[in-house]
Amino acid sequence: MDQQKIGTFLKQLRQERQLTQENLAEIMCVTNRSVSRWENGVNLPDLPTLIQLADFYGVELRELLDGERKPDAMNTPETKSATEETARKVADYSNDVMEKVTHRFHYMYLISIATVLIYLVMNHFDFSGSPVLQAIQGACLGIGLGMLIVGAVFTSKRGNGALFFKAHQLNCPNRK
């Protein structure tokens, strides 16, 4: 998938509707920065937002994932293969998103383990006379354990519930 091409297509669709990034962000219940990142090819929207964008712009998901409009000939023999190709692209997209999330959690776990190790090394030495070093030691323990707990919550079944709760709390009427 070509993120730059998809971003350019998203920008073209937004401009055809004569919307600003701020207008689209409000409609999609995201930040202006998110829309800008999509259009610059830095990030792509999550799958539910992609589907919502396709509905909003009146294009097929396949067209969004290809970054270009397709001809209207829907009753051709190629339709079945195009549908299968779209399903593959959606699966690839989901895999890409999950891979990025997994990498972020790996980094988070590595940082948390490193900070807990720093705490343990500092705990081995007596820093009772230095309040600055004691503060650093406490910060390392807090950061390390906090990141481990957050990682455990969001990688569990409860993580999806937490994300749903967050979206629900935004109280956005446009979000399905």
C-alpha cells in the first residue's frame, strides 16, 4: 500500500467537498493533526475510520486503499477478483496496523524493563543522603511499573473495552 498515494487521494476527496482539515476532523471526530497526517502519508486512519471515510465520500473502500477512483463497471467478471483483492488489502492493512501497535508495545516494555533495572541497580547502593538520586530512583520505579501495567491492560481483552470506553467518552455523534 502506498500511504502517500492514499493521502493524496484523501486530500483530493476532502477538497472536492470543499472542506477544511478542521471541518473533516470535526465530522470524523479526530484531531486536525490526524487529518493532516493522513493526507501527508505519515499515518493512515484506523479501519473503522477508513470505512466511515469511504461512506462519507461515497467511494469504495477499495478505491481508498488504492488511492484512486475506479471505473463504475461493477458487473464485470473482474468484480469478484476486485472484491477479493479488497479483502486482502483490508487484511494487509489490519496486519500493518497491528504490527505498528505491537512494535510500540515492544518499545514500551523494553523501556519499562530498563527503568526497573535502573531502579534495582540504584536500590543496591544506598542513596539515603541524596534526595535527587532518591527522586530519580522513585521515578524509575514509577515509570517502569506504570508502563508495565498500562501494557498489560491494553494487551488484554480489557484493552478493547478501554479503547471503546475512550471513544464513547468523546461523545461524538458521528462515530459509529
